[in-house]
Amino acid sequence: MKKNLIWILVISTVLVLSFCEREAEISPERFKMLADTIAQEMDYEPWMDFAYELSKNYSEEYVAGMVMVQAAERSLMEQDEKRFDLFFELLRNYPEQGALELTDQIAFGNRLAWIMSDQKLLVNKASEVMEFTINKFKEHEVGLQWRNELGAMIYDTQASVFEGLNDSEKALEAYNTALNYYEQPETLVRRGLILEAGGNLQGAMEDYVAALGHAPNQIMIINKVKEVFIKLSPDEDALAFMNDLQESLQESRKEAVLAEALFNEAPNFQFTDFAGRVLNNTSMLGKVVFVDFWATWCNPCRRELPEFQAFYDLYKDNPRVAFIAASTDSEKDKVKPFIQGMKFTFPVAYAEENATKFGVEGIPSLLIMGPSGKIRYKIVGFDPDKDFVREMSWRLESLLDS
């Protein structure tokens, strides 16, 4: 009975929308509420039918684009090739005036191909989806935002598709292309595995060592380096080799981290933390200041904040160092319960207009100001493969020494 009422509501909504002026049809909030409600309450087939109509007729609404992708993913899980074809066709012919940006369309195409390859769902369609995604990328590659990251991502997925088809030669070619855009430890390891299986132990060793440089704490990569070293040099001391290698990689990584230093002007800012302490340009002069912009809903932030806490614990008693975790949450009532629940003790404030002043475009964003008040480092995102505490300590000590 409840589902029938929901279906009646949906039909009524569509009929109302079709007779409304376009400007007043439906707000983004109403779109989201409607999409979430029907996804939870309706059976598969009627929901997919409605999702198709919504996606097809309201491409200028971002939520409708998200519904399109959600429905395409759901059709994969159901192995419903007919409906998948319908939604993929909508993505393939997505209008220029649609709400989804090119980067969104490319990323979504890549995600569909990855799901197909990784979970062996409608794998006969994976090459077609991959071809669309790569062609879309190539067509708009020049000047595309996040070009290198997108290129690495989609060719890595293409390699995975080829591996699923047992075509190692084409997979290796795709991995080579992915790594020309951007080096990721996972991609290096997967290429190394193909090289190792083909008997190219030296090439595999180079890839595993490069991967270890990006992810020094990954036990699996450490073991692969040691394993291949023993094959290449069975009479040499593997333990001594690994110790020397990791020391060398750490020094190289430290040089690379410190080479990212900036010397940018800081905006006029002021934070008032939950304890009532005020942090601004004047009060922070002479100190190294860590400002971490985050939000409770941000998964990478949730992974980064415990690392930020561990780093704070090391230096909280140093009078020359200051910390502030600046929440960008619009729902401010969620911040204090989250902090209390996680037992974080670092200073917390609401970001307010400071996020805009500092030019924050993505979170987490960690800005480090030196004793002169200049912005010396800006780290966007969180990479779990990096040693957060160690790398922040390198930056801090270099600024204190200067």
C-alpha cells in the first residue's frame, strides 16, 4: 500500500512538473528529496522507469544527473543489460547544457567500466563504456580540469578491463599510458606484476621500488621488493638492501616534500575556537600555524583527522606551534558532537568566511603558515599511503629552523 502511494505521488509530481513554468518547476532540494524517497520506497522496475524519465527530461538539474548514474550502477548490479543500455545512452548523448561537467561525465563513465571489470558485471559492455570514456577524455583533454588525475584513472581502468580479457599486452600498454599522466603506487604494482609474470624481473623491481617510494609503509609492496630482490640477487643480504633502500627513499621523499614550499601572502583571517581563543594574523606571528579545513561529512577528512590529532599530540606543548581545525560544515550543530565522539583534543573553530579567503576549493585542505605569516605549504586531500605525521614534522622542523 505504501509503495502504491509513493508511486501515485511520483506520477502526480511528474504531471505537475509537466504543466509548470520551467523556472518554477522544482528546486535542487526538492529533486534530492524526491530522488532519495523513491529510491528507498519503490520497487526496482518502477524506480528505474521514473529515474529514466527524470534523467532524460531534467538534464539541467545536477541531482537528475546523479540519479542517471545511480540507476546505471543499479542496473549493473541487477545485470539488467536492457536498462543499462538506456542509461548509458543518456550518458553518451548528455547535452552540452546539462548540469554534469565534463569531468563528471568522464569520471562516471570510468566508474561504470571499473564496476563492470572489478565485479564481473555485464563485462561484455565494459569495452564499449571504456571506449566512450577515453574518447570523451581525448576530445576535451586540453585544458581539462584534473587532466593528469583523470588520465591516470581512466587508463588504469582500461588496463583492468584488458586484464579481465586476459590481454596482458594491451593491459601493459594501458598501464604505461596511465603512468605517463600520473604515478600511483597501485598502478606501478599492477604493471610490475605483469612484468614479473612475463619474466622481466628487473622491470618489475623498478616498478615495485617506485611504488614503495610513494607508499613507504605498504607491507605488500615491501614484500614484493624483497621477493624480487632475492630472485635477482640470491647471494646478497636482502635485509641490508631493504634497510638501505628505505633510508634512501625516505631522504628522497623528504627532499620532494620540502621542495613543495611556497611563499604566498596570507589573507586577513580570524578564527575563534570553541574555547574562546582568537587566532589571527597578528597573534600568530612568530609561530608555525597549521590550519586544517575539513567537514564531518567528508570521508577523506575523517581519515585524516586522527593523523592530525597524532601530529598535534607531538607538538601541542611547543609555544612556537599553533593548530586550528576549521570546520566548513553548513550544519554546525553536527560539529561538536562529532569532535566529542571522536575524542579529538586539537582546537576547533568554524571556518566561516576564512575558507573563501584562503582559496579553499576542496577538503581536506591543510595550510601551513610560517613564523613570518606567509603561507608556506598547502596540502589538498589525504593520501593514506603517505606518512602524514612524519611529513608534517619535516615541514614543521624546516620552518622552525628557518
